[in-house]
Amino acid sequence: MGVFEKDNTGGHNRLTWLRVAIPTAASLVLFITVLFAVHMPAVKEGLLAQRKKSLKHMTQVAVGVLNHLRDQEMKGAISSEEARKMGAEIIGMMRFGPDNKDYFWINDFNATMVMHPYLPELDGRDMSRFADFKGKLFIKEIINATKMDGTAFVDYYWQWQDQPEKVVPKISYVQRFYPWKWIVGTGLYLDEIESEAAARNRELIMMTFGILGIILLLSFYTIVQSRKAGKRILESEALFKGIFNNSQQFMGVLSPEGVLLLANNASLDFVERENREVIGHYLWETPWFEDSLDAQRQLKELIQVASFGGVGKGIFKHHGQNEETIYVDFSAKPVVDDSGSVLFLIAEGHNVTELKEVRDQIALSEAMFRGVFCQSLQFMAVLDLDGTLKEINKAALEAVHLTAEDVVDRPFWEGAWWQSPPTLADTLKEDIEKAVNGHTIRREITAYTPDEGTKYIDFSLKPAFGPDDKILFLLAEGKDVSELRSVQEQLSELNRDLEQKVEERTVELSRSVKSLENAQNQLIQSEKMAALGDLVAGVAHEINTPVGISVTSISFMEEKLNEISKKLDSGQLRKSDFDKFITVAKEATKSSMLNLHRAAELIGNFKQVAADQASGQKRTINFREYIDEILLSLRSKYKRTQHKINVDCADDLVLNTFPGAFMQIFSNLIINSLIHGFEGIDAGNIDIRVDVVDERIIIRYNDDGKGMSEVDVNKVFEPFFTTKRGEGGTGLGMSIVYNLVHKRLGGVISCSSVEGQGTAFTISLPGDIIVED
């Protein structure tokens, strides 16, 4: 085959030029036909379709902003008027496009212009009779076109961006925002599509003629040199085939044009093909590359580099026999004669899937480490074994009002953290020597700063080991425990005076029953605030997860941005690199937005529940939604268990009541079940049912836990009664529930329980029910 196939007939050798010329000429004719008849007309259509898709995406982003403001309006965070005003202002400031001049406008369902950023004189004007520069009533057409699906593309004539004297054809994408009866739209100018398509076609034509010239020259050169090179190739063919056919790597022989001349067994087995199915085809048209147009374009570039005497290298992604993704490190190397002319190309491929997976995992691990390191509220630093500071996090720098440039690559003991008192630096040097020898150091450090005075730091220094148990670096951590120390000192002082205070309190309690009631109310308030504090801790824990994921995604996207910037600065940026970056950026942005919306939802629910509990004000609530908010706030208490909470309540039950009271009632009941009822039980069930009977609200709370004895049931609402007194129980939880139901809500509560069969509470409340239209 070609130079690798013996030819014993002189006539066959004489027709070599025909065998090369005819396929080459046919390929060139076919290539030109496809270029001018198929590809070039499709350029404009492809650009228009791409721009339409971009318009749709940008409009959805703008509508997403309105949806967010609508949510804030529904939650009562802002008024309806404020929400609409903010929506119009934000949409009016949004710009995009190459010159950042593309914009959005808003009109309502009645053709009134709500907002136009470039023609503010149209705001508030009836646009039903407003025509474009060709007389088309396009606003009215926009309203009619969006009636069925809510979205539409509309074409008309309009001024060029912010230049009213220039009129050009334009196509716009519009989408209805039904809650406010608005239509949001934006558009693109068709002249831009025409210009860009023409530019691309000119570049394509120039490139095509260049490639055709090169191909013709190479073809002619191949014909001339074929007879001279034949003898030498035949002599080396036997040696080449021995190495070629027994190699475990993917190997192939190509003509300088990229036609596959030979393929070894390893490469054929990879795609389960035979020689006759691939030999004679351009390599980019074979099964190895048929599933990716990007791979085909990259391969052509590599082969072109090799055909001019260079070495083309690249990594290609391939879908294997079982749909698994395989990465192949591909290279194309030229084989030249004594004069330096390229005779053929050697193509080699190495399966580097495992290596790439390891590299990706290392990059992900590094991004996760930096996310945790940089966002930690504790002071963190990484030191060399000689004590030189290599990395320092934001919290540590902010504590002494320095930047990383002030301290990095300098001895750690010279930092501002260790200058007062002076003995701290010497102590740190000793700690570093011990840590280098494998010891973990932990001590409390008393430091002085001019701004904040004396501070107490819980400091630790730990060696970090590598896979061979060799110490790689030292990790320093510090936590400000000044507030804890202050509390401990206050507690010590309180303990010293405890006996005297108890005696004084006993006298006060014996003198006045009212004083006893006041003390009990104070304890109840303390329990209430403790529950609020516990709620804060639980919600904070829930928020950490989506925020941490968002930080990781943004850090990863930042790293990719730096890579693409370096390639752009060095002039090595390719379209495939940019496409990969866009894909990564979309995935990272999508992940960040999903998780940040989740965190915002958690914070919103927590703010409302916490405000109700702290303020105790009466307001109107949807009872079912409020129960769901309470359960979301308490989720950290039971999410790592197999316990389930089931709620049966009408979705349209609206009450004018004290939401904070229900927060305390359900919190105490649920926590009571988790601590007492489900002790020793892996999977328990809590059922909450709400009914309206004769204009009264009946709440039935049941758990299938271990239940209580008759004696405990009779004492369950008594203050200070608890079965966990030695384990931190105060005995005030159910007393608080009883007081809230009877005094705050004006209802009654009863308890029933059988040991081994669970516990039930029934709450009957006067119904202040609001019937929604």
C-alpha cells in the first residue's frame, strides 16, 4: 500500500502519479463544492441561530431577576411598588454585547412602555399605535405574539444602539412576566450577523485557497519523489512492520495529507474495525475521531504541523466500547528523506485516562483545600520546615491589618502576631523545632495588640506528613478564645459567690410569690433565647454546605480563568480551549447559583422564624408554610437520623396569631421526642395533624417512641420536672409549652401516653382564621 506495498510491475510504477493525482483532484473538487454550496450558506444561519439562543438566555436572566424580586415581595420583605421600581431600575442598567450597548426594555400587556434605557421619554407612554421606522406596529405585534406561549421572536426596524440617526433591521426576543403583567425584551441587529458571516466566509476562502495550494504542492511533490523513495521504503518496511504490528500502543502510518496508510493491531482492536474499513481514509474521518467535530479540526491542525516537518501533539477524548470516556495522548511525527522532505507521518496514541483522572482529582483537592483554608474564620498558616511562612489565610492577616506581601516568605516569628510580649518569638522558635521532629504543639498564647488590648489565642502547630511518612510542611492554626476566657472568668466569679446568691434568692422567694413567678418567667425567657441560639447554630451549619460548594466552584472557575488568560496573553489560545473554559464557567456558575439560592432560602426562613420568636408580635401566617419553615430550621437536629416528621395540614389555612409561640411549642415537642421519646430507637415517626373543628384549631402531635408512665404523664407540665436532670435537662420545656398554649394563645393542651406505644399531645385553640378569596 503506497510505499509500503511491493510493486513488481514497471507499468504499475509508471502509473503512480495517476493514482495520486486522480483521488487528489477528486477530493479537491468535492471539498470546494461542499465549501461553497453547503458550508458558506450555513455560516449565516448558524450565527443567527446562535445569537437567537443567546438572546433567549439573556432575557431569561433578566426575568430571573424579576422572579427574585417577586419572591421578596411575596415574603413581605419589600412592597409591591418597591419591587416593581427596583425591577425596572435593575433591568434598565443591564448591558451586554461586544460594546456593552445591548439592552433590555419593558412594556406591559396594555402596550404601555414601563422602561426604555435609551429613550426614557417613552416611559409611561401608550405604545399601541407606536410604529417602527417602516410603519410596523411592533409593540402591538409583540403583545399578540406572546399571548400563546409567553415568548416570541419579532422582527422590525429600529435605531442602531444609542445612535437614533442610524436605522437598521432588528430581531428581538420577548418574554412575558405574568405576575406583574410585564413583557421583557431585547434584540440584535441583523447587520451584525451579515458582517460577521461575510468576515468568516472571507477568512474561510483565504484559508481554503492556502490549503488547496499546499495540497497541490504536496501532491505534485509526492508524485515526483515517489519513484526515488520507493526503493528505500521497501528496504525498511520489513523492520518497520515488525515493530509496528507488535506494539501495544496505538500506531498508524499516514500520508502527508493525513490519509491512513497502515494501522496496527492495537489501534484496530480499540475500535473493533478491520484494515479494509479504515485504510485509505483521512484519519479524521475514521471511527477514532468520528464522534467529535472539535477533535477532527484539532487533528487536521496537528497533521498539517507534522506534514511541514514539525511534531503535532494533542489529547483527544474518545467514548469506548462500554460508553466509558477514554483520553488518548496523540502525536503525529514526520519521517523525512535525506533532503528533509516528508515521506509519511507516524501517528501514535497512548491511553492516559488514569493519568488525567489523577490530575483532575489533584486539582479538585487543591481547590477544595484553598476554599476551606481561605474562608476559615480561624487563623491558619503553612510553614516550611525552617519556619518560613509560605501561605497565610485572610482571617490571620485581618487580625493584624497586614497583607500577604508583608509576611509571606519571611520567618513566621517575625510576624506582628509574635511581637508583644517579646518572649513569644522565642517560644515559637522552640515550638517549630519540636514540630519538625514530629510533635504536635498546642498552647494558649496571651498576646497584646494596641487596637484590641490583651487577646487569648488557642494556638496549635502540627506537622503534615507525605505518603512516605516524611514531614512536608507545618500547619499553624489559631482561634481567638478571648471571649471564652472572659466568660470562664465571669463563671468562676459567679461560682465563688454562688452560695451567697442562692441564700439571697431563697429569701426573696420566701418573701414573695410574685418574685417566684418573676424568676420562673426569667428562666423561661432564658430557655427561649437558648433555643434561639441552638436554632442559629443549626441554621449556620446548614448554610455552610451550599456556601462551601459555591466557594469551591468559584475558586475552580478562577483557576481556569487564570489559565485561559495566560494562553490569551501568550497568543496560544485556541477555540477549543475557549470552548472548554466556557463549559467550565457555565457549570461552575450554575453550581454556585443553585447553592447560593439554597443558602438564601435558608437564611430567609431563619430570619422570619427567629424574628417571630424574638419579637412575639401577632401577624398573619399560612399555617402549613410556617410549620414547614419551623421544620427547616430544626432540620439539623434530625437530618442525620432515620426519624421522619409527617405533617397533615390544609395548604390554605391562614391564621392571625403569634407565630413565635408556635415556634417554641413545636420546637419543644419535637426536641422532647428526639431526646426522650426516641432514646434507643433508630427510626421513629412524628405525626402532626391540624384540623379546623367548629371554628377551633385542633393540633394533634403524636410520636411512636417509648412513651411515658402514668406518673410522668401527670407531671409532664410541671415546672422543673425532667427525667434527664443529671444529663443537662432543665424541666422547663413542657412547662413553657403549657404556658404558651394557655396564656399566650388562650387554648388548652392535654397529654396521653402508654409505655412502649408512644406519646400524644392534643392542643385546642380558638381559631382566628382568615378566609382567602
